Amino acid sequence: MFEPIFIKSFFIIIVVLFLIGMFAPMVIIKKKGLDPHGIHEGASLLTRLTPITIFSWLIYIILFIINDSIILHFLAFEFLVLDFFIYSGIVIIFLGLILDIWGTAALGTNFRFELPKEETTLITTGIYRLMRNPIVMGVYLLIAGSFLIIPTTISLILLIANIITFDSKVKDEGKFLAKRFGKKFEKYSKKVGRYLPFSIIKN
């Protein structure tokens, strides 16, 4: 059985890497004289909730690090408290981080937290040859992995909430890109899957 200190140390590393991955692009884009936040005009209510759902997950993980007994009080899936699921959760979280970092790096100065108001380029190379939304897929994996390591009711609620809000964000961004890039994006979206390689899911 994993020692609590090991799991807490692992999550400390994940939180630090997550925050670096979130703020580093912001600093780089600002230095280029661009707005890293973007705009959310036309975004649905669910899409606007994405900052709340992702930060709720982050706060939840930090609370677990500070005092895991409070969080584990909500343990509802005791059958998942096995080393196998913890190992799986760790691997899944690392895959999520890789996707987030790879996806963000591939976008470069095209990266925005919301929709870009400046002119941007449609990136279809690198990881974007395999999936249209690697960053969001990375978020899903991060939170799914967290659920496997901390299988509580709250973990499950946060997983479902983030999937719902980020999927709405992906759909809104798809509409925006279709409007901005027209047939180029339409051709790309038919060839490459939303979250998985086109050979598995095309849309």
C-alpha cells in the first residue's frame, strides 16, 4: 500500500508543474505584446464555468496535500483503494501533463485561455495531427488520474463537472475556428478526431 506521504509528495509535484504550465505561456505571450486571456464573446454558460471547475480541482488537491483525512472522509469507492489503481492514476496523470505541455508548446503564441482576438494560425502539426484538443484531453486525464488515486465522491463530481464544461469549451472553440478558418478547419476536423486519433474517432 502506498504511504500517504508518497501520494502527497506526488501531488505537490503535479500542482507545481500544473501551475508552471499555466503561467509560463502567459508570461511568454505577454512579452510578445499579446493578450494571453483572449475573449469569451459568444461562449456558453458552461464554457464560462471552466475556470471554476478546473480551479476547484486544484483547490481540492491542495486541500488533500494539507490534510488528507478531511478529503478521505468522503471516500465512497473503497474497492478502488488498491495499488493497481494508484499506479494507473499516476501513469494517467503523467500522460495528461505530457499532452498539456506538448499541446501548449505546439500552439506557441497562438495559445489563449479563451478565444483569441488577434489573428492566429490554425495549428495542424505535431500533436495536433493526432487530436484537435490535446490540452483539454490532458485536463481530462489529470482529473481522471486524480480520481483513481483519491476515489472520493468529490473527485468523481469534479471529474464529471470538468468533462461537461471543457467539452462545451471545445465545441465553442470549434465553432469559432470554423468561422475564422472556414474550409481549412472543416477539412482538418474531418480528418482529425476531437480528442483521440482519427483512426478511432473522427468527430
